[in-house]
Amino acid sequence: MTVLKSREALLALAILVSVGIIAMRFPAFVAPGNLANVFNDTAPLMLLAIGQMIVILTKCIDLSVAANLALTGMVAALMNGAGVPLPLILCAVIVLGGVLGAVNGVLVWKLGIPSIVVTLGTMTIYRGTIFIMTEGKWVNAHEMTEGFKALPRLVFLGLPVMSWIAIATILIFAVVLTRTALGRAFYAVGGNPHAAVYAGIDVGRTQFWAFVISGALAGFTGYLWVARYAVAYVDVAGGFELDVVAACVIGGIAIAGGAGSIWGAMLGAIFLGVIKNALPVVGISPFWQMAISGTAIILAVAFNAAQSRPKGRLILREAAQ
């Protein structure tokens, strides 16, 4: 029964139960090819959830990730149209995404502005920048080269490259968060900022690097998104930041910071991916997904609060002693 006390184990069980219920009515849903497609569809969400998780660990939040994705994706499409080689495009979007994340980080670090206010503002600025760059025009599939569109779709060992990128990123950051000083600093800053200061950790600088990592991952995802769907426009991934936050919270990432695992964030994203792909299958409009994501956030936060709330009776008993 110890396994069932693990948030990740419970979430994995919930995913298996959900898939089993769907398969009872639609057996084709659990076909290996379809499950691979579901995982691939969820890959962008997993990439953004990794960055968001790191930011949340430091007691911050990044609501600009989807707008960052849209802006870097548009830049990638325009660079491709200008004949820039793909390797340079990939470097450019990662750097640009990191710079956009750094803007958030500096405003939080140096000016002390709450992260939710900062990222709400930059979210709008990034979307507005796309409109100014393009005058609201779209970049469509026929304006993109085949090589630009091919990379995320290439299949290796039964999975598209985009899925392998998500898997590799998860493994890399699992090591970063558990085996490096920076990873431990993310947890320390969110868990107890005052103790972190006494331990020699610069809280603001650590939060800054969390935003840079989140931005760089969003920038890379921007290329993958635009290349896979072969379209770039102002409202790409509109509202997707809600799904990213939902994936983290459902995965057990404490919204107050300092607690959570990358495996939880991954499972939270997969849970939402299964729900999203199952909605059309069971005859529910995909427009319900926003409502489902919002409800999932509230329920997950309530569950986390109930789990972490100290027991009043035990406190009184300790005080009596």
C-alpha cells in the first residue's frame, strides 16, 4: 500500500483506469499506433510543463510560455522563408526563447514584481509583437520548406522525433533537478527562501535561471509546434498556458513551490493528453477541454492542500507535552 501513497503512482493508476474505460467502448484507442500518437500529441505539453515546473518550484509562475511559443514559432517560420538553414533556426529559437524568459526573470528578480503580473504583461506583449511583425498574416504550409516541416515528423523506432525529444528532455532535466547544485537550489528557494539565503543561495538569481530555462524550452517547442502543424499565426497555442499549469498541478507540483517531481509533471501532461484525445472519441466537444483543465487545477490544488494541511489534533497533543 506504500506505492498508493505516491502521487505519481496514483496518477499513473488514474491514467491506466481512464485508458481502460475508454478502451471498453472504443478498443482501437489502445492500439499501439494510436497510443504513440497520443504521446506525440502530448510532447509539446510535456516540454512546456518541464519548464513551468522549474519556475513553480521557485515560488513563481510563467503564464507567458504559450505566447513565447507563438513568437518563437513565427520567427522560425519567417527565418525559414528567408532561406536560413535549419540548424541556425533551432539555435535562434532556443536563444530567443531564453531571452524572452530572461526578460521575465529580470523583472521578477531586480524589480520585485510578482511573477503572475510580469508574465501576464509579457504574454500580451509577445502576442502583440507577432501581430506587428506580420500585420496579422499567417505563414502557411506552402511557404515552409519540406526540410523545415520534416524534423518533428521523422519516425525512429516507432516514435516520431518530437516524442524522442520530449523523452530526452525529461531524462536530462531529471538529472539536472536531482544531481546538480542548480536543481537543488530550485527546490531550496521554493521550499524555504530564508533558509536558502543562509545557505548562500541567491533567491532572485535562481528564479531568473528558472525563467530562462522555461523560456528556452518554450522557444524550442515553438519550432516543433509550427513545423509539425505547418502553420504560424498570432494565436498559435492560445490558452495553452492553462494546460501547462494544469499538467504541473495535477502532477503534484506544489503551487506554493519547493515540492514536486519531473515524473509527476510528465504524468500530469499525459493525463491531460489522454483526456484531450478521448473527448472526440466519446462524443464530447473539444471546447470542453478548457473547462476540464480549469476544474482539474482546482481539484488538484484542493487535494494538495488537504494532503499538506497539518493535523490540528496532533499539534495540540504536541503542545500539551
